[in-house]
Amino acid sequence: MKRLWVTGYRSYELGVFSDKDPKLTVIKYALSNYLKSLLEEGKIDWVISGANLGTEQWALETAISLQNEYSVHTALMTPYLEFSKRWNDSNQMKYQNLTEQVDFTASTSDYPYMRPSQLKNYQNFMLEHTDRALLLYDPEHPGKTKYDYEAIKKYQEKSDYPLDIIDFYDLQEAAEEYEENHRKNFY
């Protein structure tokens, strides 16, 4: 198995509050291009992510959309039970729909949230059960993903663990490429 851990900014960190936000189109376009490249090179066959609103859910949605073209499996992992319990109804419904679409879902803890160590255990689980990582993240603009980024960098000191980053420059390029392709198809 060749497993990719995908994580990154939360939706609110990117100012994306709607599925119709044009930024989301560009983000999913960039994620899709990256995943297609790895799939075509035979570097992955699993996309494993968390359930956080934002990059994690978008990556899984993108991977699911590629399943008709590519042999790719999806897994949604959470750091504790009842992960979405405090979310509003709309976000809980998105989470529920996603859990029904992925190939596998589980929690790294057998309990609801109790202590921060559950988050650290989740991080360690993801590092030990994947072969590489993709972060939608820009180290110049830290957010919650900073902790995963730092954990991956530390893990790389003792393990061969490729890390790829889609940063804001990459997103700008993806936006320009998407616009150019859209313009070509329009005329």
C-alpha cells in the first residue's frame, strides 16, 4: 500500500464559508492535479485524511471524485469519537455524508475528546500509517496545520517520509491555470 496523509488549513483560516466560494474551486483543482500526478506515477493508492472542515474534507471529496478514473481508496480518520458533535447541523450532515462515501473510517481513540494527548496520538498514528504527506499550508502563514507540519519535519529526521506542500503561490498558479483552461473551453 502507498498511503498519502492530506491535511492543511481549516476552511475558516482560508475564509471559505460556502461550497460555492470560488476559492474552493481553485483549492480542489490544485488538490486534484496533485493527486492525479501521484496516482499516474503509481506513488499512492490510498488518500487518508481527517475530518476537519477545510482541506481534510476537501481532499477526501476530491479523491472520491477521482475514483471513476483511478484506483484510489479513501480513509477518514478522527482523533476521538463524536468528532463532529459540537458542529452545526449543516456541517454534521457534510461529515455524515463523507463518512458514507469513503472506503474506511475509524477513530484513533475509543473515547470522546478527553485530553490533548488524543490529538498527539492521532498525529503519531497518521505518521506511522502513511508513507508521505501533502499539506495545503504556507509556513509563512501559520495556522493550526503548523503542528502537523512541525511533527512531520521532526519525523523526517528519522524516517524517509516525503512531504509536499501546496502553498499560496501554488494556489495562485492553480487559479491562473484554471482560469486559462476555463477561458479556452468557453470560446
